[in-house]
Amino acid sequence: MTASVCDAVPQLVEAGHSTGRELVHGADLEYFVNRRRVSGGNRCRLLRDGDEAFPAMLEAIAGAQRQVLLETYIIHGDRSSLAFCAALAERARAGLQVYFMFDSVGSFDFPLDVIRELRQAGVNVLEYAPYAPWRPRWGINRRNHRKTCVVDGVTAFTGGINIGDENLPPSLGGGGWHDLHVRIDGPVAAECAHMFHEAWRRGGGDAFDLVLSGPRPEGPEGQAHAMVLGNHELKLRKEIRRAYLHAIDRARRSIAIMNAYFVPDRGIRRALARAVVRGVDVRILIPGPANDLRALYHATRAVCDELLANGVKIFEWPDRMMHAKTAAIDGAWVTVGSYNLDHRSLFHNLEANLICVDRTLAAQVEASFRRDLARCDALELQSW
């Protein structure tokens, strides 16, 4: 990766009306559907787009001492992709345990010679559900859609950002896709590591020992109560949806959702309508005509009639693809991950979402949402 990409040091958007540093309120834990799985002592930081996420992830990988786990739905052979491959190879040559998993369909153009070089450097590489249409039931629908990185079991990254130049701004030679990721320091990173290991084994990889140790972050920025939810087993298929629905039903002030492929089922649509009746300000930001999947663009617009009629405010992103999958509720509950509110995420793909009560992260997500909203066009029911 060129210096211009690596040196794009992020500056987080400041919340205009709140520092976001208040400790977690006891009542905030009501937003969790299952409190027994929640761990405290986490620190979370929002990352906007590849020019913030990529340098942060590469820096964490470069500082790894024992183990690096990286999975992505998409990786190419471009500058950003090769920068990550070089970072993984360097850590493997230094004697660390490095495991890299990519989805076969999402990363269809990932060069074979790069895979060989990674393996020669000592990186353990797994192609998830290899592309094999000549085999019966080979798994075209069951894709690994996650984008997760875990370093030494104590630092994790997850969200919607795949590895590729499309996630960089045009000023850095990228495609200008807009997306969000989150860095997590604390015990939730170990949950991400376990989730990676389960997917690795499910994808045919050999079992290995996870590195799961390290101090918890301290101070007001280490107060996030969080969990990471996945759907690797049939019984967990609806866990992320259930977390969304539970939090929406408890919203009292505001709901802000950004979702790249927004085709919510009837239960989610009704929950959003009930929230409006309670006086909640419900705002949803969806991609505009630049959506990379035209069919999904029309499917999203097909549910807008009902939502607009029920008082939900909908805004269209006017620029190149908006790929984020985030939500913030009442300035307290936040989710950032790979999960779209659509049929594919619910029933087919492997997904991972951070579910968090953290007023620091919530302030960052809401500030980012307001910043994006200022660029959007509102859909009006009368003209619609």
C-alpha cells in the first residue's frame, strides 16, 4: 500500500451536543435481549471508511505479538489488499500464528499467486466454501460475509468494510464507498476469536489454540457493555434480528439506522411503526441509485411506502455506494457489523455484529449519522 493510504490518519467526528463519555446507566442494559452474555470493560471506537479502518487495522497487525486472525468476504489483488497480505506475511515470518480466511465467491478475483506467497510465508490460508458449481449442494448461498480481525485475543475489528480499494476515497485513488467499522479492545475480542475459530473449523480448517489474554481497558472509555453475535449455527440464525427487534421495542427517543441492503421483514417494519406511535424519532438511511446491486435497490424502495405512511423518515445516500450496517438507539444502544436487514443475512450468510451499550460509541455513531444525513435527500410520502 502506498504511503498516501497508510498515512490517512483518521479524525473521529465529535458529537455536537454531548461528549459521549458518560458511564453506562443501569437502565441502558434493558436494551440487551440476553444480559447473561454481556461483558463489561470494553473500549470501542468508530472507524469511517477505509482511510480510517485500514491504517488502524494494519497498525494493530504490525503490533501483534502472538496471533492474528483475519476473515473477510471480499479481498482483491489491489493496493489495499496487497498491503494486508504483506502485513500478514511479515507477522508469519516473525514467528506468529497467522490465520487468514476469505470467502470464495466474494473474493473470486483474489490472485492465486498471492495465496501461494502467503502460504510460503507461513500464513494459514483458508478459502471458505470453495467455488465449485459442478458439485451438488456446494453452498452457493452459504457464504462467509463477515469482516473481522482479531489481534492477540484482546483487540478486534468488525463491521461492514471489506478489504479493497473501493473503500478508499477518490482522493486516494479509491472507489469512494462509504462504510463503517469498529475497533474493540477488551473481552469481546475473545468472543470474536472464538467465532473465527468456529467458522474456520466449519470451513474445513484444522483446529488450533486461540490466544485469549490481556488486560481490560480502564477509565471512562473502557465502560462498554458488549457482546458479539453471529449466526454460525441453525439455532443462532435469528439472534442478530432478535437483538435488533428487542432494542427497537425499547426505544424511547430516537432510532438511527444505516443499512446497505435494507429489506426488513414484517416484524421489523411493524416494530419501527410502533416506535413512531410511541413518539420515537425513527430515521433510516439507505443507498441511492448508486447501489451496487440494482435488484436490492428496487427491493428496498418497495418497502418504503409502508414505512413512510407509518411516519418513518427515510433518507437516500446521494453518492457512491453506502455499504454500512449500523444502528444507534436512544444514544445508548449501538450495533455495528456485517448484518443487513434482508433475507440473505437472516437465512444464509455467516454474519457478525457487535451489540453494545456504550454512550461513547453511541455519540460517535450518532454524530457520524448526522454528518451523513446532511448530504442525503429525504423521501417524502406525497411525492413518493
